Amino acid sequence: MKLDSVNHIAIIGTGMIGASLAVLFTGNGYKTTMLAINEAEAASGQARYDTYYQDLINQKLVTPKQAQACAKLLHFTQDYMDIKDADFIFECVFERIDVKHSVYREIEKHCKQYQAIASSTSAISAEDLAAGLDDKEKLMVAHPYNPPHLVPCVEVVKSQYTSEAAVQFAVDVLRSVGREPVVLKKGAPGFIGNRLQHALYREAVYMVEQGIATPEDIDKTIMSSFGPRYASIGLFEHFDYAGLDLIANIEDYLFPTLCNATQTQDIIREHIAAGKLGFKTGKGMYDWSKKDLDEFRKRAGKPYLPYFNWSLPEERE
């Protein structure tokens, strides 16, 4: 439920994460301003926002009138003065620390009311981010998962400077829009989710390189075996239930055969050198020209639809 003490949310950046967060905040009744670097980026942010809402309408989670009411809460700007009264600022710009620091300098120059700045970075440490601020106590990482308007988890990572008051404020705002913030006890590269996700991906790529299985069959195995399990029970719950003595026997046999690469594997580097970057270039490990993107986006969001718990603003004529 919307916090009465929060009147204005600012989102800096109009990419997939920024646009999805705008959907989330407007969908829960918050006045939201997206700051873009130019008109083209503002237009692309608006297009992404509209697409996400159309998906929600198609899923019958939001009515067209509710979507219109939410859209009236969204504004675009290229001027930091238009977010000078923002209470909460979400920074969602390129994963380059110099770019993020330049944004923070503009925030400190123009914005005086914010209680927290949250970076959506998926890997950069809160300490490195804080180096770009004078008022370091209000900055933290709040890493959402894509798409954040559907995926509830947000990893909150403090720096040594972050105040407990700023963290509590950010947690309260995130909970008010139905998110599940997890506050890490200390920072680590990749936080929680990406450490787990990339450990799995490293082994999956290794199996492709070793000729053990195709990307398609590895994906099928995940989706039809342990993938659905962890939507209902936890990893530690499962292995405790199986018995740690059994787990130890399996791991003593298995661990020596697993991938221990310490850098990106050759097959991925070869794809990058060939310009096969995935969806954005049409080919990666998959040929995306053969995929139905609307159907893919629908599948990507489907597991999170049961978590849809917004406090939507009232429909307007």
C-alpha cells in the first residue's frame, strides 16, 4: 500500500529495468518521474512502459482504465530540477561506474529532499558507488530481477557508510509495492542471485563445450526437473530434507568433475567475437529469429503472476 510520506519517486534511466520500475510504482499509485538523457531515450522508455502494461491487460491483471489511471502518474524529463522534490531515487543507468558517478553529482546538485538513492546495479559494489557521493549515507544497491514489476525479490546491499535509516526507508518503499527485499549481511560481487545464477550458467556452458548436451536440452532439463521445485521450496530446505550425508557422498564424487573456470569460457567469447550477442543481435546460443518474442515474454513473466499484489489507483473516466 502506498506510503503517505512518499509523494514522488524518481527513476533515472529508461531501459528495461527503469521502465519496469515505472510500471511498478505507478501501478501502486506513486507519482513517478523518469529522467532520460534525450528525447529518443524518453520515447523508448515510454514504449517499454506501454508494452509492459499491455501485457498486464492481456493477462487480465489490469483493466485498460486502470492502466490509463497509472499512466497519468508518469512523467518524463531531461532536467534534474524536475525531480528536485523526489523522496526516493532509483538509479538505473549503464553499468559503468563513471556514468553512475556523474548521475550522483547531478542528484546532489539539484535534489535536496530524497531519503535514499538505490542503484539497480547487478554487480558493482555499494562502496564503489558511494565514492561518487558526498552524502554517502543515503546510497545503497537495490538490485531487482527482470522484470521488476513482476519479480518480487530485491537485493539490498549497504556500503560501510549507508545509514540504517536510509535502508529502512528503502525497504519500506519496496514493501509498499509488494516487493520482497532481502538485506545482505555484507556485500559480495554479484550479491546472492547472480552468484548462484552464474555458477549454474558456468556449468551449463561447460557441458555444451564438452559435448555433453545442447543448450536446448540443458534448458529443458532445468525447466522440467529442479527449476519448478525452487519456486515452492528453498535450496537449503531441499538438501536438508534429502539428508546431508547423502549430499556429501554425491558431492565428493561429483565436485572433481565440475567446471572451475575463473573467466568467461571460450565458447561465449567466440560468440561475442562473431557478433552473436543473443536477442539484441538476433543470434546467441539460440537463433532468436526463430522465437516468438511475445510468447517468450509471456513465459518469462508467467511464474511471477501469482505474486501480483498491487494496490492499483482508482480507475478514472
